[in-house]
Amino acid sequence: MPELPEVETIANGIHARVAGRCILSVWTSGKPQTFKTPEPEITAALTNATIQSVRRVGKTIVMTLNPATKSESAPTPTEFLIHLGMTGRLLVSTPDTPIPPHTHLILTLSPAPDQTTPRELRFVDPRRFGRLSLHHPHRAQPATCNLQLATYTGPGREPLSISLADFIALFRNRRTPIKAALLNQSLLHGVGNIYADEALFLAHIRPRRQAARLTRVELTRLRAALIKVLRQAIELGGSSVSDYVDADGVRGFFQLRHKVYQRTGQPCLVCGTPIQRITLAGRSTHFCAHCQK
């Protein structure tokens, strides 16, 4: 499943290619499990809307739309939420590019100033664990509130910007293993298996350690390690260990920097101890028994 760096890379790439474009038409596949909001409602909200911006919130891509017409029943702006699930991909293509199997959404976009033909934004998801839905900011808060406060904020805290005090507070009373706590999207959204393993290695913390028993020094080290790992992965376009590609269909490179993830039995790059693999919270977990205490 794409994690924070992969979703950030995709969102940034999509924003650069589609911001300011008008959605001329919308095609959907009719596969109901893909759509959390009914397809007719999505089609109505997106058709003739202008894409204001595309950003990441947790593991969700948020497309902010300015509708063609403003009314009380169609607040402005509307947000289109795209969760990639395990195998979802967003691709910007020309209309003559063959449509991949398992395509569930096609947005036909107006040409950019330097183009003569439209482009298409396609959502492809073979396993159909991805989800598409609408979020209406005005409905999230009373009308007297600032619209910015009502935009989609996701289920947890943002790991790249959370303060040290708030980070420590998240785990203060958590009796679960720290690896499981890092994967809890209601605490920190966007962190998944790859970057939890890599951050715990960099912080020298064993994944089975109870979150509540970590010292302030250890949590300070973990926060710094998590931010460092996530930022490095974003710079390298994410980790391509399965189906992940960016908006141009290009694979990431951070998998070449992995220290423990999927390196079971290989020597630790720091001390030479074979990397171990266990199952924790239902997920494969990789660590060095010597470097991580």
C-alpha cells in the first residue's frame, strides 16, 4: 500500500500537471466498492469544475475543486478524496494512450496553455481497495466558521509537522508495541509498514517495545528519525516494492536505501547481524536485534 512519501510524490506530480484545468467530462466504471460517494454525485460535482489544487493528507490525495456554478447546494470549494488502497494508481495520459485494465475513473481535462489536446487523469486499481469520495467543507463546520478549518484533515496527526510535545503525548499511555502504535492512523496518519520499520531502526528502538515505556529521549529520537526517513523517501520519489509508480508511471528509488525492510536474513548494514523478521500487529516487521534495543 502506498504510504506517505509515495502519496506525497503522486499528489505533487498530479498538482503540477492538472492544477488550473477544467474537468470537461467524467467517466466511472460502475464498480460500487470503489465509490464511497455515489457515482452520479461524483460526476455532477466534478463535471465542469476547475481543479484548484491537489495535496496529500495522510494517505489520501485531496483534490480541491471550484465548481462551474455556485449555489447553496453546491458549496465552494468541494474536495474530491482519492485513497489509493493497495494497488491504486493515478496517471496523467493523452486520450490516445491505451486505457489500462481495471481503470475505474477517467477525468477528461482541458488543455494547458502550451497544449493543443486535452489530457486524461485516470484512476487504475486492480484489487479495488482504493476509495473515491467527496468532502464538502461547508458541511463540516457551522457556516460562521472559517472555511479553512473545515477542509479535510484526515484521521490523525501529520507526522512531518507534529510538535515534539504532541508526538510524545500520542504514546504516553499506549500499552501497545511501538510498531503497532506507529501504524495506528488515528494517531499519526500516513505512516505504514515500510517507514515504521526504517524509522525504528534509525532510532535504535526495537519494534516490540511498549510505546508507553519509551523515554522522552527515545521518543525524541524516534520523531527525528521518522521525519528524516519520510523526507528522504519523498526526495527519492518513494519506495517501489510492489505496484507503486508516480503520476508518469515512474518507479521510486527509496527501496535502494532500505536498512531493514524486506532484508530478512541479510547482514545489518551497520553491525552485520542478520536482519530478523517477525509478525507484529498482523504485519511483517523487520529489525536488527543488535542495533535496536
